[in-house]
Amino acid sequence: MIMGPRFNNTLSDRTLVELTWREKRIEHWIRFGSIAAEQKLDRHRRIVSFAPGSIFAFVRWAGNDHGTIISRIDIVRAVSSIEPYQTLPFVRPGGEILLRIHGWPKVEIVLKTIDAIETLDIDPTDVAPDHWRHIYNRLSVNEPFRAYSPAQHRAWLRRRGVQP
């Protein structure tokens, strides 16, 4: 059970992510997302939470003396306690997985894509979920994908009812 001054009230409606950082061994981090609360467990581990509906990128990397063992990135929408969800290691209870990529070459492409979106002054948490699915589908079959554009973003915000 998670307890502490920063973890109060509606924990059951939050998505919890366990992060670990042991330099050059196990590195789990959030690439983007609005963290609602955080609890430090020790100097290497912490748990962060996300409010329902928020989108975040969770990166997992592990290595040993011979190099990378695992490299993954998942872009996830946090769900409420009454929504269906998909399970994911280190994420409780789970979430709606918009993108799930493994292998350093493809993970690096996704990280560079996030950087490119940020250079457009667009917060990756506000990107249309369908765009993350598009990237996932295209990368899964080794095909190029469309870049996210300001026009596409404006259209997404209008569909959501948010005027840019």
C-alpha cells in the first residue's frame, strides 16, 4: 500500500508507475507526462501517479557489462477505475496503451519524434492519441509514418472542443 503525505485521497483513480534508476543497469523514467503525485521509496526508486485521461511516455532500459538488454517505450493514457485497461509491467493497474515499441533503433526514433513535436511548441501530452497509434502501427511494420503538424494539432484541439 502506498502511503505518505503526497499520496492522499483518490489513489484508486490514479495510474501508478514505479520508476527505478540504477545508472547503466536499470533505468525507468517518464519522458513526458503531468505527474499528479510522487513518492520516493529510496534513492533508486519512486512511484509517480497520473490522473485519469492524462497521457505519458514510460521508458524502460536495462543493460549489463555487454550492452543493452531491454529498451522499450510505452505511451499510455491513464484510465479511471471504471474503465477497461491493458496491463503493463511497473504500471498499476494499467492503462490504454497508445504506442508500445521495443528495440533501441525504434525507441530512438520515437524519442526523436517526441523531440520534434516539442520543437513545434506542442506538449506531447496534448498530441492526438490517434497519432501515437499511427506511429506504433507504422513502426511495427517498418514503414515510415507521418510527422505531426501544427495543422493536425489545431484540428485535434477543435475536435476536443479546445480552441487553440
